[in-house]
Amino acid sequence: MEHMTAQQAAEAAKGLTFEAVWAAMMKTDARIEESRKETDARLEESQKKTDRILAELSKNIGGLGNSLGRLTEAIFTAELWKKFHDMGYPVSQQSSNRKFYDEGQVLAEVDLFIENGDYAILVEIKTDLSTSHVDDHLERIGTVRRYLDARGDGRKLIGAVAGGVVPDNVLKYAHRKGLFVVTHNGDAVDFAQAPQGFKAREW
């Protein structure tokens, strides 16, 4: 690094006043501030683009999940009534996404409601069945039982859960709770093998 002599420094400083130095500093500050604003603007625009991409991705993933759920419901809905008929529960009609209302409020919604004059079978259908889904369905059946009792409908209720994926622990849990469990083996819809002595619970 080349060092300035005292004479060279004195020559370089000639004509410099406080005002001139101050003006130069202000000009530099202005350029720095302008550069900072440009950088902030670019970062903000980049963040907006990222947010838009993430929002679109989330929407697409959600849509895929909804589509898969609808497909799972359609697969089970098409065949389940036959399975229950063969199990000794004659079917007079079935309805999908059956809602139960009270004073304008939805008390419960059942994925598949299979019924006849003596029984009504409430089926919850999930792509990936979990124990929490089983618990939710048990509560749902209780709600529908109270709804029907309040209207003088004494039909017995039976519960079932169906899943594209049913882990072994969930299968055992549902059976312990007295629910039929329906799976898809790749070729057809069928009842999962229940433990010896299994008896479906009636509400």
C-alpha cells in the first residue's frame, strides 16, 4: 500500500471545506439509502412471489387430498350396501353425506347412511383411518341416536368404519368398540376379519 507524504496530504486537502465534506457525505448517504430501498423492494417482491407459490402449492395439495377422499368414499359407497345385505341387514335405501339438523344447525353428518325399517347403519369413510376417527364416529353415532329418539325413531343403530388404509392397531381398536371395519384389499371392498366372539354394538 502506497503512503501519502505530509506534503501530498496537504495538497489533497486543499480546497476542502467542512461544507464540501458534509455535502459529499450526504450524497454518499443518499446513495446508500437508495440502494437499501431498492434491495428492500426486491426482497419484498421476492417474498410475495414465494407466498404466492406456497399458497398455490397448499391449494393443490389440499385439492389432491379432497379428491382422494372423494374417490375413497365413492369406492366404498358403491359396494358397501351389498356387503351389509349379505351380512343379514336388508337394505331399503342408502344416502351419502347424510346431515342431521336441529333448528338450522347441523348436529351430525354421516358419510354413508344405510337403512331399512329395523336398522340404520352409520359408516365413516376415511382414506387413512385412525383411532381418533373411530372416537369421532362413536360420538357421532351417539348424537344421531339422541336425534332419532327425540323424534320417536326407535330403529337400532349399528356403526362401521371404512378405510383405504387401516393400521392393525386401529382395526383392533374399532372392533373392541363394537364397530364393523371395512377395508379394500386391492380388488374389492370387504369386512376385515373380526376377532372370535365379535358382536357388533347396537345403539
